Amino acid sequence: LDVILMLIQYAISIDKGNMRTIERLGVSWANDGVNSVEEADNKIRLATQRTKCYSIVASAFGLKNAGSPSKKQLDYCSTWVTDWKFSPDMLREAYERCVDSKGEMKFNYIDGILKRWHNNGIQNKNDLADFENAKKKKEPASTSSSYDIDELEQINRLEDYE
């Protein structure tokens, strides 16, 4: 009974106090094995944390009235904010790079950007600038022409013998 009361209070707290949502949450909690007050408290705490992470990301992306996020979006946001600890500035940078490249916001593309940064130890814009500068130094310097004049002359001389 205590778990059911917690579920109802939680549903009301997120403005989803209708019977259909309460029933759906109840079935979900039962399927997840939530049978005690402690398990219900953990479930509510996790859901609240994931919602806060989504709010941080939505704010960083400049999304207003973003609506209800999907489970996958909540997973991404939780990873980016809680696990990888990216700041709103870095989230915004990844968002802008995605939109510049793809013309639209794609969570999976942003995740790829942030995953690469996380794997390379990039946590702020200074780290990012250092990483990109080091990457540019490793790339071979391109010449002004895309062909080698000496090589073309050698090919022409060989053609004269055919």
C-alpha cells in the first residue's frame, strides 16, 4: 500500500496524476520489481535525477517547451550530465556542431561528439582547443597544388616512348 501511495504522489508531482498514467507507472514499477518503499524511493530519485539532466541539456540547447523526452533521450542526458559531467557550455558546443554539420538536432550525433570528447579527456573549451590544435599539427601540411609537377613531367616523358 505504501508503494502504491508513493507512486500516486510521484505521478501527481510530475503533473501526470490521471488514472491511465498511474496505471502505466504501476505496471512499469511492478515489471521492474519495485515492491518496497526503499525500491520506490530509489525509482523516484532516479527518475527525478534523469528529468533534471534533461532540463539541463534542454536549457543548454535552447529548447523551450521541449515536451516529454523519450527514454533514449533521458539515457543520453543522464550520461552526458551525470556520468561524463559535461557543462552546459560544452553541451551547447556539441549541439552547435551537430546543427552546423547536420542541419538539425540529432541526439545520437551529439552523443558521438560528446563520447569522443569524453574518451579524449576533453571537459572544457580550453581542453577542446588544445585537442584540436594538436590534431591540426599532426595532419600533414598540404601544398598549394594537388599534384606534383615533376611527377607529371616524368609521366609525359614515359609516354613519349610508347
